[in-house]
Amino acid sequence: MAKTLRNDICQGAKSLSLDLSETQADLLTRYVLLLDKWNKAYNLTAIRNPREMVFRHIIDSLSIVPHISGGTILDVGSGPGLPGIVLAIIYPDKKFTTLDSNGKKTRFMLQAKLDLQLDNLEVANARVESFEIREPFDAITSRAFSSLVNMVDGTKHLLSPSGVYLAMKGLYPEEELKELMDRHEIELVGCEPLNVPGTEGDRHLVILRNRH
């Protein structure tokens, strides 16, 4: 199973024009195996098939790799670590914080940090509104986190003035963007279609920043 998953991960990454190192491929494979193991007991994701996890979770998370910027990144509503843990594996030189209010999911992420020896990862169990930090983040990612307005309102105290929001969405979020753009403090940098092999349905990355 591990070999099959590893091949799927490498092929999926290659179709995104990403060449994984041996270490990255191994860590991503181990992460999927760990997620599958914990999922049987703790129901961390509705996806039960590990090969499906590769495409729906890992490759989907890898699709935003080219857009990651800055040295410190916060992943809000991270669930079992998506995309935060995947990105931490790809960018060992950047510091990632994964945030979720669900204790089961943060316990899993702490175990993954330990097992995969991800020294560049911090895991926080808190609600986003009450999460306190020493320094604001250069970028904030989200993958399954409510509406764009809620994301911005809930996290604006966590983003540096020059930072960017990277919100992963399905269909082009026309109504959400319209609601957000009616306000003057946020501007749209871009909305990039994401081509995620092995998955059906549209995927988009919405990139936002504070208006200066």
C-alpha cells in the first residue's frame, strides 16, 4: 500500500509540475498512512480510501504550492492538517501554524508533527477569534473554512499589513467576492483556477490582501 500511495503522490505532484524530493515523497506517504490509521478511530475525514485521500487531500493541497509566499504561514480551520502539514513538508524553511478548534484533529496534527519530525510546524487548538499571537503572519491559508467574509473578519487580527489571504474554494465564489468587495479594506489580488488531477469539480484559489 505504501508504495502505491507514494507512486500516486509523485505522479500527482508531477502533473502539477512539482518534483518531490525522496524525503518529501516519504513524508507525504507516511502522513497519508497515519491519517488513514487515525481516521478509522476518530473520523477525521469523510474520505475512507487512502488512494482517494492522496488526490482529494494531498494533491489538492499541493496545488497551491506556487502561491505560498513569506516566511510565516497560518492555516486556519486546518482539520487534520490540510493544507498546512502538506505545505510544511514541502517548505521546511518556512514556519507553519495549523489552527483548529476540534481537539481530535489537533491531537492528530500533534502526532503527525512528532512522527514526521516537522520542526517547522506549530499546532494550535483554539477558535480563530480568540487565537493570540506575538507576531502577525505573512500569509493565511484556508481550505474548508466558511465564507470569505467570515474568514477575513475572523483572521484580520492575525495577518501582517502586507500579508495575503489564500482561500481555497470550489466553484468561483462570485457572491462571496461581491459581498467582500463591497467593503473597502480588502482587495482581490487574483482568483486562480486550480487544476487538481484525480478530482472532479472546479477548484479556485482566491488571493486577497489589505488595501493600502
